[in-house]
Amino acid sequence: MFDLIVILIPLFPLLAVLANGLNVMLGHRYSDEIAHRLGWGSVLLSFLCALWVFGQTLGHPEPRTVIAYRWFFGGDLTVNLGFLVDPLTCVMMLVVTGVGFLIHVYSVGYMHGEEGFTRFFAYMNLFMVSMLLLVMGNNYAVLFIGWEGVGLCSYLLIGYYYDRVSAAKAATKAFVVNRIGDAGFLIAIFLVFARFGTLDYTEVFAKADTLDSTTAFAIAVCLLIGAVGKSAQLPLYTWLPDAMEGPTPVSALIHAATMVTAGVYMVVRNHAIYDIAPNALVLVGVIGGATALFAATIGLVQTDIKRVLAYSTVSQLGFMFLACGVGAYAAAIFHLVTHAFFKALLFLAAGSVIHALSGEQDIRKMGGLWNKVPATHWVFLIGTAAIAGFPFLSGWWSKDEILGHAFTHRRYVLWALGAAAAFCTAFYMSRLLYVTFYGQSRVDHEVAHHIHEPSWWMRGPLLILAALSALGGLIGVIPGGLEHGAFHQFLGPVFSTAVAGASGHKEVHLLPFILMAVTTAIGLAGWFTAHYFYYVKPEQPNLLMNRMKGVYTLLWNKYWVDELYDRIAVEPSKAVGRSFDKVDTVGIDRVVVAVEQVTDLSAAGSTWFEKYVIYGLINVMGYVNHIGARILRQLQTGLVHHYAAILVTGLVILVNLIVLILWWGGAS
Amino acid sequence: MVPIGAYVAVSAILFVTGLVGVLVRRNFIIVLMCVEIMLNGANLNLVAFAHHLDSLAGQIMSLFVIAIAAGEAAVGLAIIIVVFRGKIATNVDQINLLKW
């Protein structure tokens, strides 16, 4: 029973993929209505199964392995398509299927009437299958299949509007940049296999403490490269902002709530390896902290509503890596969950704004929308408050916990990076809110006529996500208080082997509250600054922009990182290609031409010789051949079929001959 | 435990299916797909015997076959595109460039 339900979780969306995929291939045999019902219905079923499994796991936190079938084997290698069910898996499953379900429902309203509606749902469900394999797998091979699967779906969905050049380019960019990370991930898997002779998590982690520190460091860093690529951290983050070319529900599901958190999940899953490679862990923290601040500063000046949210996602993922880096894995997963709630909410609300404004994404052409789309405004407000760290909302609890851990583990630099990033976050999110929803309306006149609230398909998920964003943080505090809530107690057994630092600060009772007050003050300061700049004195930002031209240009151009990568990686690659082309046309072709000329010359000589000397002699022979050839020529029809048939006939005769000869040889 | 004969039978059926497809179908792409089916029939045979003899050699061999099949598909599709652009032909029997 348990095994069956676990296997059913990824199976439901897979069946929907097959049905919708076949429907697209066979030319739309059924209506869009059925397609979207299959799409969200299958995810709902998965969610219910996940809930049941979660209920079963509540009392039994010990990991359970469910094996669907033996996947490949031979020699001493056996890899199963198996699932590992433990609290961490349960949390990820619930987030993926729960948030995924809401976004699927939202998509029904958002994608209504789009071309390729069924194709969209087939891709989305394929993504759900891959993501579930990723979080549920019990070995690195299944993890890798899911890892590549979500990458593929990300590619397909970013390039959903494949006739738009920018979308096709963004999709390719995402795929190629991810590939760099995947190379590191693959090497890590090879190292694990070379060292342990198995890919199963349980066996690997049980033997992890036998690793020498160099190998552990190597594996940890290679895994980190993979995580950095998938989770858009420095220096491989450039693909995520461009990924906003995809439809908004895709940005919400893949590029905010689930796929990009796969890197965090992987680091947490492999905490047994990271725990014995403290240097790698420091690297994780530094990358996370640096990314959090770096991306947040870029977000300060962007004007595309989705791009601001994209940089915010990169920054929030940085927070999760920072948490992993100080060994606070539970805090990282807690922030992952709350981030999934409020970032999905923000993206969907942004999608609702874009939908209302007939596709406008530039916040400079918005403003004053609060009374035109009140429901969207309220949920966006809740999402903004949650991410900015307004007290008692979900983001406040989880971000505080991360910063608290950074401070109590004496990583003051990381704490400072995180605190600065938190200020920027509060500022740019409040700025987004003010510029979009308050002040003077700057909407185009034709667009302004069509402004409308979205349908209930879209509004329902928004309201549920808003409730989760507001109250979701409480699972981290009720009933045991700070860091001893239901969530942490549930996850606790997974990290029983983790470093004992988490208990170190329990003795100091006052410190967490001081830190909390400080971070709250930082968040409110960010909000207040934005309020001053964009509400009290709306002309102030332009003045500041002119005064700090240099900084503004730097941020506006995103530190020129894209241009830098173009210069040092993309352009050289193209140059290599062009130089090969040049070698081909100039070098090799010239040799060929020379050979040709020599051949021409000698041919002319030969022709003369042949014409007057040999021709006469063999004319007679030639005529005989000519007649023979005319007969045989009939065989050469030029049709591939006939050649293939003759080939097969010859093969059959040959095989028969060999068998006969062997038989005779054996007989005599 | 599935007997080895069953694997051989399935792979033979696959191979013959592909073979017949290559011989009788006219569409370029289907012919190319049939070639893939033949390769996979052979693959199945390799893997089955590898398992039967408990040796990895056959599985490694089948990986090579898969790699070469990928290359073959790329070249084949490229040829089809060139032919399609040049002659607007999509069927094998519409071109006889190999003649004489």
C-alpha cells in the first residue's frame, strides 16, 4: 500500500503527459477543456497521495526506501528506480505538488486562448514528473534524471513562444549555462561511484565519514558547481533573469518556487558529505551571501516587473545557500518553503497585473492600479510584506532564522552581507509595490480601457497563496517557539548527524530577540526608504539617479556581467568556430583546388594518350562492354529500396552458406 | 527469470519490423526510424546476452551502438533536409541520384 502510493505520486502527472502529448501529436482529438483538467487533476491526485505519505511519515521519521524496479544492472553495478521517503522528501513533495497544483489551476485562466494550450500543460506536467523524481529519488542516478528533466522542461517552457527570437535565445542560454553546472554534478556522481561503488544515498551517507578530507572536498565542490548552475548563484546566475521570457506561471513554478531550489535541496540532501568538508561549506556560505547582496543590488533599479522578481529570486536563493553554509540546513529548507509560497504569489500576482494590462511588463507604464485591480493589489501587498520581512509574516520568520544562525555561528561577514541584502530586498520590493500600484497612473490609454480583475481560476490560487504567505511561517514557531516549531521537529531526524552548532546558542536567550529586532528594523528601514522616495517625494529618485550616475549605470547594466561572459566565453567560442571555417575555406579548400588542377592537367594528358593510342585498341572491347553494361545497368535503379533489398538477399544467402559449411564441417 | 529465447525472439521481431519498414516504406523519416528500430533490435540482443552471460561487454557495446545511432540520425536528418530543400522530395522513391 505505502509503496504503491509513493510510486503513484510521480505516475499521475506522467500519465497526463502521455495523454496530452499524444493529443498534441495526433492533432488535438479532444478539447482544451479536457487537457487542462488532466493537467491540474493529475497534480491534485499527486498532492493528495503526497499528503497521505506525509501522514504516514509523521510518526515514523526513519527513511524508507521504495523500489519501483531494477533500472540497470550488470557486474557489481545495480541502480534501482527507487524512492527515498523521509521528512525532507515529504516537505519537498508537498511543496512541489501543492504549489504546483495552485499554479496549474492559475495557468488555466492565464493561458486561456493561447496557442499550444495543451502543449503547455504537457510540458508543465512533465516538469512535475521530473521535479518529483528529483526530490524523491533514492540514488544519484534518479536525482540526475530528475535534474536533467527539469532542465529540459525549463528549456521547453522558456522557449514556449518559440517564434520569438528573444525567447529562443533565453531558452538556449538557460540550457547551456545549466550544462556547465551539470558537468560538475556529473563529475561528483562519478567520484561518489568511484569511491563507494554505489549510488544509493543511504549506503553512501552511512559510509561518508570514511572519506578523506580531500575527496570529500572534491565531491562537495563538484556538487556545489551543479547546485550553483541549477539554483542560479554566482557566477552562473545570468540565465535566470532571461528565463522570464517564458509565460508567467512558468516563472512562478519553475524559476521561483521549485526548480531553482533543487540546488538547495541537493546540498541539504548531501549534508553528510558537506559536514566532513567544512571548507566546501564555507564556500557555499560565501557564494550564497555574495549572491544575495549582488542580485539584490541589481534588483534596485530594474524596471521590468518580472525581472525585479527574478533578481529577487536569485537573492533569496542566496539566503538559502547562506543558511546551508553555516550548517543551518533546517533553516534553509524552511526558507525554501516560505519562499515558494510568497515568490509564487508575487509572480502570479505580477502575472495578473500583466494580464490586466494586456501584456505590459514595464513598471514605468503602470502606477495607480490599486483601486483598479484591488484583489491583485492586496495579494501583492501581502507577498511584498512577506518577502520584505514584515513582522509575523512567513518571510520574517525564515529570514530571521537564517541571519540568526549566521550571527550565532560567528560568521559576521555573512551576517552583514545578508543584512545588507535584506535591506535591499525590502527597498526594491516596496519600490515595485509603490511604482506599480500607487501614485499617478502612467498606463497607455488604449490599455487602460481593458484593465480588469482576473477570472476566478486565477484569483483562487492567489488567495490561497496569500494566506500561506501570511501564515505559513507559523509552522516554524508553533508549538515549540523559535526554531522548535512543528516544521523543525519534523525535519529534525534528517539532520541528527549534522554539526552540533545548532544547539550552541540555546544558552543565550536574549540574543535571538535582539537579532530579530535588528533585522526587523532593517526591513522596516528598507520599506521606509522606498516610501520616502516613491510616495512622499516621487521626484527624489530621478535627482538621486543624476547625482549617482556611475552607480546607477553600473546597476542598470547589471554590472556588465552578461557582456563580460559574452566577451570571455561566448564570443571566443564563436571565434573558434569562425576560425575553423576559415581554415576550411582558405586552407583545406585551396589544397583541394590545387589537387584538382594537377588532376585536370594530368587528365588532359591522359585523354590525349587514350584518345589516340588506347581508344583505337580497345574500342572493340569497349563496345562489347557497352552492350553488357546496358543489360546490367537495369539493376542500378538508383532507388534505395532496391539496393536494400539486394543487400538483404545477399545477407540471407551468405548466412545460409556459412551455416551450411559449418554444418558440413561438423558432420565430416 | 525470462528465458533468453524470449529476448532473442523480441529482438528478432524488432529487427524484422525495422527491416520490412526500410524495404517497403517510402517516407525518408520513417525509413530512418526503421533503421533505428533495427539498431535497437540488435541492442536488445546484445544486452540480453550480456545479462545471460553475466558480462558487461554487451552492455558497453550497446552503448556504442546508441552513440553511433545518434550520429547516424543526425547525418540522416541533415541529408533529408538538404534533399528536401533542393528537390522538394520527401519520399525515397522520388530521388534516384544514386543511379549510374
